[in-house]
Amino acid sequence: MRYKNSEDRLNPITPEGVNDTTLGGYTAVHGRAAAFEGPDGQPYTTAIETEHTESAEYPWAAYLVFLRWAQSGGAIMGHLETENIAEAATEAEARDVAESLPLGRVKQLLDEAIARKASDFA
């Protein structure tokens, strides 16, 4: 991510052709993680994580982690994860798939993760 200067981290220079309708585009445009309110009324931010798999063909996977914040925003209170949303030959390819997710789909994945956790306790 590029900035106008070191004092301007919250206003990154948007790469040409990038908009904030995807997970990666949102970060590039706004300089921060995409945030959502879950159906449980709690605030969440989204992060992309990658890890090695045991697959020879697709040794990298990407998934999303949703950090649940205190209402004050001052502390992380928990987290939820998705299943793998991409498997690829390289870490960069897996991350690219995750970054290309439309924000509406990311919100849907958050809602599904919250519902899955709620059903675990039912």
C-alpha cells in the first residue's frame, strides 16, 4: 500500500483501476480492514489468512478471519473463521482470490460463520 507521506496512512494512494467493492480493493482505497456489523449486533473486522495445505496440486489455501471487537472498539473479544475460500498453487494466488471477493459476499460469509457458531451452542 502506498501513502502520500508517512503522516497520511489513513489516506492511501488508490492504485489505478481499483475500487472499494472487493475485500482487497476496500483495503487499498481506505487503508484499513473492511468492517461489518454482524446479525448478532457485534462489530467485526475482516482479515485474510493463508496456510499450507497437504495438497501437491494446491499447496496454499486462503480463508477469512473475522475479529469481533468490543462495542467500544478497544479490545478484541473473539474471532470466527471461514472454511478455505481458495486453494491455489501459490500463496499469492490464494490471497488474490480472497481479495477479489465482493464485500457483499464477505458479509454473507460473516453471517454464516455467526449462524454456525450459534448452532454449535444450541
